[in-house]
Amino acid sequence: MRGDWRDFRPAIWLAMLGAAVALVFSPWWFGAIFWGAAIGAAIRIQQQRRRLAASSAAKTSRAPGAPRKRRSRRSRKR
């Protein structure tokens, strides 16, 4: 099932790893690398979820059997 907290598992694991590294190693900012990766992973996951939701909404909004919109062709200059 998509759309629940399980989608964010990689980001959660990276954040936990960052906290563990920050607690174990003396300069706490070594864990910031993993925290930054967790934030980046969460942003990417959210973008993918939005893109997936938008594409599925576009598919369902079109009536079955209705013609698709034609793409405009650019004229190539020679």
C-alpha cells in the first residue's frame, strides 16, 4: 500500500543513523551529514508521491475512450 509512513522509511533510517553518529562521535556535526541526507530523501519521496498522485488524477479525469490531447509539433528549422 502506498501513501503511508512506510514510504518515508529511508529518510527515517537516515535520521536515526545521524542521531546515532552524533551521539557516538565527538564532533556532533558528523551526524549532520546523515540528517541532511534524510531531509533530501524526504523531499525526493514527497516529490515522487506528488508526481504519482498527479499522473493518476490525470488518468482518471479523462473519460474512457475519449481522445487524447494532441501535442503541438515544433517546426524544425533547417
